Amino acid sequence: MRINILSFGLALICLGTVTSTLSDAKAPRQLPAKKRPRGCDCYTISGPDPGYFQHYKVWDFRAVDLKKHANLNLSEPIDYGDEDWDDDDEGEGQDLDNGQLSPGAHDSKDPDPRSLVFYKTSFERDWSSQNWERRATPRAPVPMVNSKHNVFLTRDHEQRDPHATYLVLRTTRFSEYTSTAEIETRVHNIYRCSLRVRFRLLPAGSIISQPPQPQEWPSRDPKRHPTVLSNKTIPIPLRDGRPLNGACAGIFTYHDQTCESDIEILTRDPSHRVHYANQPDYDFTHDREVPGASTIADVPVPWTTWSTHRLDWLSNMSRWYVNNRIQDAKSYRVPDMGSMIVINLWSNGGLWTGDMKIGDSIYMGIEYIELIYNRSSDASRGFYMSPSQNHGGHQKTPPTNDSLGDGKSLELDRNDEKCKPGRQGRECRRKKWRNRPLNEFCRRPCNIDEL
């Protein structure tokens, strides 16, 4: 009897071990949370310069509960506050589900959606999916229409984990226009940062669960073009091989056309080729490239595979990395104004992007976005901010100098008052940090790449 009981106990232990192993195998992949340890004054980064940054954010799309996000109550508008991200002394942790999702919008007939449009998720609180249009010009002969339906979360069919997901940007060529995708941060006063985006241009042959794509040109009349339910998705196999020609993927800081730092990929290029630039990189008056403004780099990892592309915007230098290996650096026209972060996938038939064939689509997958940054001011007061649709994409003549804002640097605030806890305390700390050299009092920095 004792032998039987012992055998039974050993069997239970083995079963528990197997169950635990299987559970661990299915555990979703997550970017480890990086919070500021107690006593840490600021963040630094790896590379030639430490940077000294006050804030940290991460948006991880690799294990998103689509069902939970689909239950976001859309009957009430999302409160975007003062277009600023909250933070505290311990650093910016992320609760991607926000802990406040309530039932109301989910279709019970599809309890487990395979894809979900971005604007119906809580990520839209920090990032705005765009829906503006750009008419045809001689330099850009194909009209371009950004659609919120082209930014969505999808199941990762290449992973065995049923909970694996990633973010997708999609562009599709219709007969009269190209439907494109763009997201931009709701915070427009980012002032110096280290931006990391893990992405790839999806190879043709990928299987993508995606929401339907309504035609939205030339009219956005809701009676003609009703909004479709996003949880009715269709897996679509693509042609074998690399992505199709004719599109540009962009990751960049943006204030206006002359204050911008870019990572750009052209799908017609070899899959190791990436374009880096600080704007303006083209002299339209003399029809020539600006010397030292841009670089065409052949990077060690093809952009058809998952890799982390990094842009460090520092006080007098822009640096670009792939998987933490430096690729380029520029001191020319380093941005000097409060900016937003923009990620897009577009095509307008011009010389830069080329054109896509009617009916073709190109996809960009993103696993996570990581941002270590400072702010220029509260809610970007005192700064001119050009809308992202003014980003010319190497097509338009840059604006005149009088559109650059007042150009004033924020004054050094040496007020040593002690800040109280709470929201007023955060406001006090922001004033003390504002444009002040952080290394003056950053006595205990923590390197974000070593956390």
C-alpha cells in the first residue's frame, strides 16, 4: 500500500513538472520591464555618449490579449488628457491593458479575434493612428490616403504560442490611390531621445490575419464607406519571396521638414540597405542632395528578419544602430526643437518610393517600441508644431525659415525648491529638469541597456 501511495505521489510530481514545462513553453514573450531603481536619478544609454534622459516608455505588442482589447468600451471617447504621458520618480512602467477595459464593443460571435484595429485598443491613448489625405502632385502622382484600418494587431502565425501577436502597418494600391498607414505619438514635445523599434518588413509568403480594408477614396462619406467590424479577419497568403517594390517604411522624429531625423527603408532596395538622414537632405533650389545630410548604409541584418533599429538623438549628434551595432553618425542639422515620433508605411508613385501594382499590399510588422527621452516643455507650449502630413517624403519644397517657430531655448531653471509628492510635485520636477544639463545633478544614473 505504501509503495502504491509512493508511486502515486511520484506520478503527481512528474505530471506537475510536465505541466509546468508546457506552461513555460507557452508563456508569452515579453520585453523585460525596465523601471528606474530606487535612488536612480536618470537613465543613460550604451554608446559613445551616455545621453542622460529623465523618462522611459515601452509598448510591447508581442503578447497582447486581443480579446481583452476588443472589449474596450467605445461608447465613450478616450480621454487623452493634456497630451502628455504620466510619470513618477520610479520610472515609467507600462500596463498595456490599462486595467480599465470594460465590455461593450466586442462581437460575441467571435470571442477570440485573430486581429484588431489599433484605434480600438488602449495603445491609441499614447499613439494616434492617422487618417489624413494627400492629393496628387507632379512629384507624387498617386494620391495617398492614410487609413486607421491599416494599423492593426494580429496573431503571430510563425509562433507556436497561441498568444503571440505583433503590430502591423499595411499599404495597398487601389486603382485611384494608395491606402497607407501611419502612427505618431500624442506627445509632441519630445526633446532628445533614444528610440528603439524591433520590426521587419514582412516577406511575401507570410500569413497575416488582418481586418477588412474599405476603399476610402475619393469620399469618406460613412454611407458610402461604412466602418467594418474589425474582428472579422481573413488569413491571406502572400506571394513567395521578398516584399513587393514600391513602398517606403519610415521611423523618425518630426518637428517639421527642416527639423527631422530619419530611418527609411525602400522595398525596392536590397534587403540589407537602410537610409539615414537629418533633414533637409535635398536642395530643391539647385536640385541636388545636401552633402553630409544622408547616408545609404548596408546593415548586417536584413530588414526582412526581426531586428532592433535604434536612433539616438543627442545634443550635437544623431546616431543610428542595428541590434546595438552602430551604423552611422551625423552632426549635420541635429534636431533642436520639441518633436513627436512617427512610424509609417507609404507610397505615392513618386521617384522616392516608386509605384505599386494595383491590388498589391506591403506589410510592416513591429514587436515593440522602446523610448528613453526628455521633454522640451509641458504640452509643447511656445513651440510651433507642424502637422505630420507636412512631412514631404522627399517630395515637397521645405518651408521657409519663418515657420520654424520662435527658436527660443527654454531658460535654465536653477530653482532648488523641494518638490512635493503628487501631480503638483511632478510639475515642479518637470520645471527643474527643463532643458537643464542632466549631468549637473544626475549623481546616480542607471544605464537602460544594462537593466
